[in-house]
Amino acid sequence: MKITEKCKALELKKQTLTAWTRILLGRGEIDVKKYNRMLVLIDKLTA
């Protein structure tokens, strides 16, 4: 797999994790503090 393909795959995974985090927040399963913490951790993911 080329580097650009890995980067695209990673970005798609990050977007998916972010979407699930928003869903959990919307359902009330996590609070805003945990939501923000999860977004920071998702953003730090690298290939």
C-alpha cells in the first residue's frame, strides 16, 4: 500500500471514529468532557 493510500485510509478511520463519538454524545452515553478528550485522542492517531 502506498503512503497516500495509508493516509487516506487513516483519515477515513478518523472520520468514522469522530462520527461514532458524536453519536455517543448525542445518545447521552458520554459527556462533553469525555467527547472532547476522545476527539483529541482521535486527532493524535498517526500511521
